[in-house]
Amino acid sequence: MLFRRRFGFNPPEKATPEGIVGIGGPLDVATLQCAYRQGIFPWPHTGLPLLWFNPDPRAVLDFDELHIPERLARRRRKLALRFTVDTAFDQIITFCRKAPRTGQEGTWITPRMVNAFQALHAAGDAHSIEAWDENNHLVAGLYGVTAGGVFSGESMFHTISDASKLGVLFLIEHLKERGATWIDIQTMTPHFAMLGAKEIPRTEYLKRLATVQETPLLLFDREPESQH
């Protein structure tokens, strides 16, 4: 097995062509913290042990290359949404788990993943953005993980068209205010491509990650309870 011990991920250069660097192992706070600080994330696949990925290429969005389509800009002016941070993490991950996905019968956000990321949120390393309508209904949101000053996006949902995209724009402004200049989106999606995201070699991504971690940014107000 690639996952030989608690934190025994294979080095990136020994990843499979699909980017797999670990198989199996625990899905707990310490393992997740260790993984994300190395650019590794879990991605369950039905019928297989838990797989851990560090893909090549890696998708990122540089804030100075952000593109906001005119249609989305109009929607931002039209929709009366209120955005919050870390006020409904459990609801966000539950909605993301239930969100329908084109071409998929299930979801990679298994109950085990939900429990693990709820624990990571309690430890201060997983965070959510919430979008509320005028009636205080939760209409969109997203969550992700901080990895020593870098935010790595995980999943999002919406019940109102474009609300999750506007949540991303809110997140970017939030991160920019705290000194961040880019976000890790792991693998490219049409939504992020529309916003100006790009793919870079894994080696470049890991250099970026290490550079930020030399002087970590405090991206969210809640301090983690522990560091490993």
C-alpha cells in the first residue's frame, strides 16, 4: 500500500499518473492537517479504499487574474444577498453533500468525510462561506481548508442561480483583505475557468504553497485549537 504509516504519503514524484499519493489510512484531524499542508487531499471513490491525491497539473486562481463576466456582475448588483463566514459550517457541508452533480449518481462527500471535516472545522482548519437571502434563508455556500496560509476549496452548492459564484467572489475579497493573492481549487471546473483560473505544474504549486507557509497568513479569525 502507498499509505504505509500515519503520515506516510508518497512524495509527489512517486504519485500515480492520476496523482494518487496514498491509499487508506485514518481520516482524522491530524492526518487531514498533515495532508493539506503538503498539498494532498482525500477524494473517496466508490468501492475503493480512501484515496489521497496531489494532482499534476494543479488548478489555482490568482486574484490579479480574476475575471468577472458582465452577466455575473449584473447578478451581483441585482441579488440582495448577505454573506457570512463560519456561521453554518454543518449546514453547508450537508447541502454540498446533497447537491446534484451532472453525470454523477452519488457524491464523494461520504458520511465519513462529513464527520472528518466537521472535526477539522472545530479544530479551526476548515471554513465556510454562507449566502443568505432577504428572508434569512441559506441559499448558497462553500467550504474549504486552510493549509498554513493557503485556502483550498472543496465544494459548493446553491439554490439560487449564481449565488455560489457570488459566494466565491465574497471569499476572494475576504482572503485578499488578509493578504492572500491566490486560491487552490485542486482540479479545474468550468465555473472557475470562467473566473480566470488556470492549471499550473504540481512543482510550481508546491513551491507556492511552501513560500506562503514560511510566513503563514491568518485567513480566518478563529485560531486552530492545535497544530500538527
